[in-house]
Amino acid sequence: SVPPTATSVPPTATSVPPTATPTAAPDTLVIRINSGSFADATFSGVLWKLDQYATGGGTNNATAITDIAGTADDTLYRQTRRANTDLGTFSYAIPVPANATYRVRLHFAEIYWGATGGGAGGAGKRVFSANLEGGATELANYDINAEVGPMTAVVKEYTLAVSDGTLNIDFSATVNRPLVSAIEVFRVAAGGAPLKAGLSAPLRQTTPVTYTTFLHTDFDYDGVGRLVWEEDSSSWATYGYDQVGNRTQINRNGTSSSRSYNAANQVVGWSYDAAGNLMLGDGKTYYYDALNRLTRVNTQDKVEFHYNGDGVLTSRNWLDDDYDGYDYTTFVNDLAAPLSQALVVQAPLQTTEAWYGLDRLASHTGTSTANTWYLADGVGTARATLNDAGNLNSTPQYDAWGVAAVDPNDQYYPSENPYADPFGFTGEYTDPTSDLVYLRARWYNPAEGTLLGRDPFEGVTTAPYSMHPYQYGYSDPVSNTDPSGNCVEPVSFIFCIEVIIAIGVSVFVTDAAIQYAIEDVPLSEIDWMQSATAGFNAAELCFTALELAYLSPRAIGRINKIIGGVDDLFDDIPPPGARKPYTKPALTNIIKTAAGLADHIKSYGGRSSSGGISGAHNKVEWDNHAAQYYVRKTTPHPTRPGITHVEYSLTELDFAQKPTGKINNPVFPKTIYDPAIYSDAEIYQWGLEAAAEAYSRNAFDYTWKGTASNGMEFKGYRNDQNAITSFFPFVQD
């Protein structure tokens, strides 16, 4: 075990306030608790959660006190949890994400003895102890007044190991009632060598993974191989399960939610049909045909699905309030493959065509010959996409279960939707209305980590988890997939993901360069690609040594094909003398504008319940359609008169498209400009200049920000063909 250490941190008038002390990297916040508080609150820009996980004692708020010395956050220290009797006790049992080392900060202030509105002060009036995780008492016979006096903040910090998934803190009295103002818990990162992708024996699961330059994620598992922790540079989440594997708890960045299950492993409070299909849950209604195929989902919007006789998805369409179909999307499928694959996805605003090797390699949209190349992780999720020249297009981000990281406040209209590329988590089709992932026999809900219907495959007794009717990937979505919706496919060769990721870029760039644009690949990159061959050959030896112990025949065959394909690919690279020197493509060849861009920026382009009003950034045009929306808030540009950020909701329309007087709930953003101050031509020209400036900084992503020649900042969007689809002067996100 790790012996606890303690540090007293008495603040002074000139010291940094003890509240919300920045965590020294790489420690990770688990939770901040505002003891005695009945609601979450933000102090000095830091969120503190309401009092929770406590047993015994009561709450107190010393409202007569106006100032707590040594902190800017007086309210945090005026509120406390304390014992109900003079020699009483209370405790906290705080769930932590894994058995690991934690840093705990206990915040105190004496708010009664010697304080405004309290009793006579002095040492010895309140003496108490705090014990963390049993054993020797860390804070024994502590007297706040004796150390710092009344109405003064003080922090005690301890580092200790937790081995049972719960941090226990017990407070007991020596003289008068123990109290605590706040508790901070941080997970201490393990020391040693830099984190690398590998296996955690004996279950051979993925631990740390560097997906791209921008994303490194750590994972932890419980004793039976279920994912209990994931963490990257900006977020973390913990997961809890019952004895049969139902996911009962999730804590995402300090916000917890829970589910309970009945004997059929169905969520208590949700509705299921006799076949075990989910019908009503989490604000959505689901409909099925006689073959248990999902046919419709009602959310805020509605979507309908259609299948062929073999159960393969052939089309989906969005439904209006009268259940009339719009926005039809059809699928052309490869039915000869072991599992059907969508070769063409024909949506209303674009058609996406895909190419496959062992997995999906690339796609292109519309009539363009430009391709999008996928760089996938071990389960097939695209973690980066490239264009034909090998330049980075995007870095899609998902959590371990497949929940996409999408900013709901961005001004997407249909052609700019983040799901414009339909292939999402594990490379499968993701429906943009329901956020469900199509896994052929069943649909998967990433937000819940479960499939909608019972598994048609009953499982095998030698692998008990295979008998669970709803859970996805044996509760380890990092190492397992379920492409058929019937049977989990372990990605047991995930231990080589570091090698795959390290050379993945070179594989796809080289392939694209050989077939399309070898003159646009720098010689230095080609040389680096060739040097990667040696590393890949070393990986071959690793595969050979371990394949009998770790890999299924399918996995062995797949890996050998990958190795052979990469070897052949590198053999085909032309010698240096046969290549042209690299020249960076001209900006005009990279940045294009979508058809009708200038008119879209100025004019009203319709409305949708999911995207709000399209176009109409021109104030006159915006005002001409005032019946379509209700303005909730306006924010003028701080330095540019005539530029305004608007937050609005759509008005409800009747059958005649007339306002009913009701206001819909979603709030959308819109930036408008006054044409009396800025002409349409000026806004258009400055927007193009801002896009060029963003490109010059390698910041021309699907969502980009750039600065025009006059210093005005713009925000905009582009599609897979590097064509600008919209932009507007930037005021705020």
C-alpha cells in the first residue's frame, strides 16, 4: 500500500486562495464536493458539486459571516457538514474510478467559535479527527482555532491508496462537533516511463492508446475485464456494473447518473415489448416490425428505416409531424461480403461512395474525384481522415462507447452536419437523427452502451458474458466489437495498435500518393515511410510469436493480410529519381466555395427543427423572416458596430405555415451583419480572406476560424472537398 502523507496549507492574505488550486499535471480531478450545499455552484471559475456521498451529520450555513480570510470564495467555507451532537460523527464514502493512488484535499474554516454570530473563541473549543481509508488517523485531534484562528480557510492534503473502489473519510469528535467545508479528490497519475499502447495481463485489454497527435486516452478495467475508467487530456469518465454486467453507473467529469435493471436485464422504468425490444426509454420511442427490425424512432424529430428481405438496411427517411417522409437516404449494399457493407449512401444533399479492403479505406462525396482516406483505430473507428495529398482533414473524437464529441451550439445546417460522413463508431453507419449505430441484426445506442433488442444469438456457457441479451462488447468497447449485432468479435490483436497507428498515416498517404498524386508528397515524407518498413517487419515477428497464444484464426488471417499489403505497398514506392520535387499546392487549388455560397450567406435558405434557420446573415433578410423565429438574446460585437450575435428559437407553424404563437424549445445561434454598414460583397470578400488565413495556419478544418485583412475574425465551415459551405463574422461561441 501507499503510506499516506499530509501537508498543511495555511493560507495567508498574500497567498493564492486555497480554493480550486490548479491541479499539477498529470493528476486528474475526480470530484469537488461543496459540503453542506444543496446545489452545484461555481467559485472562482471552478465547479463544485452539491454535498453528496455523506452519511450522518447535518448541514450549516453561517450567513452572518461576511468574510473568510485567506480565500476569495467565502460562501464555500461558510457552508459546512458537521456532526449533529457534540461528540457525534459523520462520514463520506466517495466512489472512485479505479483502485489507484489519490490526492485528497480537506477544506476547513471555524465558523462558530470566535466567529461572527457564534460563541466565544479560543483554542480547545472544537477538536476533532479525520481518518481516510481506515488504519492510522491522518488528522488527529485537530483544532482549527489553534492553527489559524476563526473565519480563516485552511486546507489539509493527503496522498493515499484506495483498493476497494470507494474513498472513505470518517470524522469524529474529541471536543465539540467535527466539520468540513469542502473536499477535493484527484487521481494521481502513475509515474515511470511514458504511456504506450499495450496489454494489461492477463486479460490482454487495451490500456493507454495514442489515437492521433491530438488525442491520447488511458483505460482501466475491473477484475473481470469490464471498462471502468477512461481519461484523455480534457475529460474523464468512470463506469460501474452489476454482477451480470449491466452498466449501472456513469460519472462523466464529475456528473453522475445511474440505471437499475430487472431480472430480464432491462432498465427499470423503460418499456419493452414481448420480444424484448426497447419501446420507450430515455425520451425516445421505438417501433419494430414482425421480424424485430427497428422501423421508426421518435425523438424531437422522427426517422423511419426500411430493409430488404435479408434484413439489410436499404433506406431511411426523416418524418415531419404528419409522418410524411422527407430527406430520403438510400443505401447500395455489397451483399456478397460476409457482412453487408454500404457501398453508396445517397442522401438528399450529397452522395457518399466508399471503397473497402479488409475494412473501409476511403470514400468520396458527390461528383468530386477527391477522396477521404480513413485512419482507423483497432475497432475500426476513424480517428483521422486525410485527403489525397495526405493532408489532415479531420480528427473525429468519440468516447470508448462511441458517443461523438459534437458541439451542439455550432451553426450546422444540413450540408455542414458533422454526420455528413455517415461512417462513425467502429466504421459503421450512424443515423444522424437518432444517433444510433447500425449493426445489422440490431441497432446500438452508444449513449447507453446497449443494443435495442435482445441478442438473437443465445451465447455459449463457456463464455458467460456472451449470454447477456443487451450489453455491448462484453462491457469492453475498446477491445471488442459486434459488427453483426449477433456476436462479439474480440480485437485481440489490439496490443499492436501502437505500431499500426505509428505507420498508419504512411500506409494511406503512400497508397494515395502512388495512385493519384505522387508528385505532391514531400521526399522527406517518402523517406520516412520507407524507414517505417523496418519497424513493421519487427512487428511481424511479434505477431508470429504471439498469434498462437492470443489470436483467433480470423484475427491471424486479417493481420497477415495487413502485413502483406503494407509490405507490397512499400515495395511499390518509386525511387527518388523518379519523383518530382514537392511543391505545396496553391491556395486556390485547395480552398473552394460550395455552389451558391454568396447567396447562402446573404439570403434566407429555409428552416429545420434540428438546424434552425439556414443562411440569412444579412440583417435585412433576417428581419424579413421575423415570423419564423423568436429572439431570446442579442449580443453586439464589442468592437464592430452592426455585427450582432443572436440566440433564437423557431416559432411553431401551422399547416398554412403561419405562426401558431408557440415557441419551440431548442435555442440556435446566428450572427447577422447590417448591410447599411457592411455590404454583402465586403462580408463575402473578408470571409474568403479569413478562410485563406486559417489555411495558412493549418487551421482550415471542418469548423475553422480566421482573420480577414481588416482584422475582422470569421467563423466558417467546409466540406470533405475543402469547399467553404458557410461563414459569418465571429462574435462568440
